[in-house]
Amino acid sequence: LAMLSEIPDVDVRAAAAIAPSSVIWQAMADGRPPQKSSWTLGGEPLPYLPLHGERLLPQIIKRALLQRLSWRPHPRPLRVLPAFAASLRDRRAVARAAIRVERIAAPILFVVGDDDQMWPAAAMLKTLRSRRRSSGYEEADRYLRFADTGHIIRPPIVPTTITQTEALHAGGTPAGCARANADAWQAILTLLDDHLA
């Protein structure tokens, strides 16, 4: 969405936004957020919303200690939702980093899980929907929200019951994620068939 909203005169006939963000976030690298945008255009960084990484410090310390003291270390995924949610409270910074979905003339399929533990996708969807409505483009859009589904929504050719990675807790239940993955995939195929065929 970020790039579609910034490139002038791009010919896009349909788009799918999975666990979409309403803002451009600070970049992430090697588990740490460097002080730069996650997106550039023409070599120039786009305005971004800084991540409140200090919210993760207690988890990071606990994780490091448990990894060091454990006889059998195993993955301890971080819960990053509090850091992203805290960042969204800065209205001025949010306005600067907003993804301008109102510039995208193509219909968009928005897909979110109500239990997204990576970032507040359902709340950001409300913002995106409001901006689409104000532009007059919302009528052709479709919005899918899935209960018991986290951040990871992907095609059925890969495991579809994932609720976490080794590094991050994504949310949802295996059954909820599997259902959402199947339904979202069908909706994406329908979107592409309706607008690209």
C-alpha cells in the first residue's frame, strides 16, 4: 500500500492488503529498529512512524536470561504489539507517516485477523477504511476480518496454522489461522479474477 499510494500514475487494477498497516513504520534489521524508514521512493526515505522499542526491553532481557540459563534453550517469541500500539498514540507522527490509501484508485481487498499480536491491524483497518471512504473509492473495496486469526495470513501452499515464529508471537489459533488462510486465498483469487481477467 505504501508504494502504491506514493507512485504517481501507476496502473493498478486491484490490490490485496494482508494485515495492512495504516502507516509506514521504522525499519527493522537484525531484531533492532535502526533510525530509518522501512520504505524509500527514488532513493529518498518516506516519512515513518518510530517504533517504541523500549516497550520490548523487559521481554528481551527475560528472553536473554532464560536462553542463557536453560538446559534446553527453545524459541521464546517476542510480543511486539505493545510497542506498535504505543507508537500509534502519537497523532502528529501518525499523520506524517500515514499511508495515503485515498490516492489508490483500484479496488482493495483488506484482510485482517482480530487477534493480530504483531500490530493492531484491526484498529489500523478502521483508519484505512475511513480514508478510503472519504476518497470515494471504498465502494469497490472488500474487508475481511477473521476471529482467532493473527498476523500471519498466507497462501495455502505453505503451513497455514502458524501462530508464531521463532522470533515473534503472531496471534490466533491454529484452526482460526487455517480457516482464515483458506478463505482469504479464495477472496484474493476472486479479486484477481474479477479485476484482471
